[in-house]
Amino acid sequence: MDKNLPDASATNRKLVVLILGLLCILQAALNISLRLALYNSDAPDYDAVIRNLKEERDQLKRKLNTSGWVYFRSSFYFISSVEKSWGDSRDDCLQQGADLVIINSKEENEFTRQFRRLFWIGLTDTETEGTWKWVDGTLLNTTTSFWHPGEPNSSGNTDEDCGEARYNYAEYNWNDNKCNKLNFWICEKMVA
Ligand code: BGC
Ligand code: CA
């Protein structure tokens, strides 16, 4: 054998050491990448969270729809089938996690008007005579108020402090009436 050529077993040994070295590097790389992958999987899965919330919302919609609540532009509405005073009507809404309807637009007024019943709305001036407030404490906005011509009039000084939708054949359908009068009512439950 030529003494100048490396012998075959020495070459093989070098090859084995090289391969072992490469395997070590590969394992270290795998180890690090697996740890990183596991670490990242601790982060919340926002897609799943959103999916669950949407499913919950849809379930709620189905539940409310089948219990007499009607959906319109981010709110559910419930029209009563019995008549109560304004205060008792409001209590009924509150017990159902809602409140008497608050009307913020012409469209919402048109929507509620189509129930064609005389019903309480969440409007009152009990606190300060002449200052009309919604049940959430906001002041009635003159650009979105729908008093019937001549209303509110505290008719014959009888102190009419509660708002009702009375003249439902007309666009301007609201009237003030005595709070102890018995009326149907509409509850509103806002969603998102
Ligand atoms: C009047 C209303 C009043 C109501 C009382 C109506 O005839 O137009 O202003 O609130 O009677 O029942
Ligand atoms: Ca009146």
C-alpha cells in the first residue's frame, strides 16, 4: 500500500465524526425550533376566541328570536301583550335585562311605530318638568324627537310626565301622558 495515501479506515473515521457532528447540530436545531413552537402555542388562539364569541352571539340571537324578541339594527325589541303603568313596564324590562325603548333615530321610530299599538317609550320628565330624559339618563335630542303637534302638553295641567307612542298613524307620534295610566310597552336590549 502507498504510504502517502490516507488509509481507508482513517477516512471512514473522519466521515463518522463529521456525520455525528452534523446530527448533533440537527438535533440542537430541532430542539430549539420545537421549544419555540410550543412556546408560541401558549399565545391565545384569537381566531378560536372570535369563532366562539360569534357562535355565542348567534345562539343568543336564536334564543331571543324564538322568545318574542325582534332584532333591528343591533338591538332586540319586545312588545308586551299586557298593559301596565310606566314604572311597572320599566320594571318588567329591567327584570329581563333590558329597559324601556330609547329612540335615537327616525328609522328606529319607524321600526317601533309599525307595532301599531299605544305603548310606553323610555322617556320621562319626572325629575324636572319640561326636561325630557331617556331612561339611560341622556337628554332628549330635539333633532330626533317625534312629538305629535301640540305635544307634550301636560294636558289640562294634569302633569303628564311619561312618554308614549300614541298617534302611530303619523310620523310624529309621541304624546306625554300620566305615568300611572296603563299601556302596552316596548323593551329594548342592545347588543354589542
Ligand atoms: C290629548 C293628549 C293627552 C291625552 C290624555 C289626548 O286627547 O291629545 O295630549 O295626553 O288626551 O289621555
Ligand atoms: Ca299629552
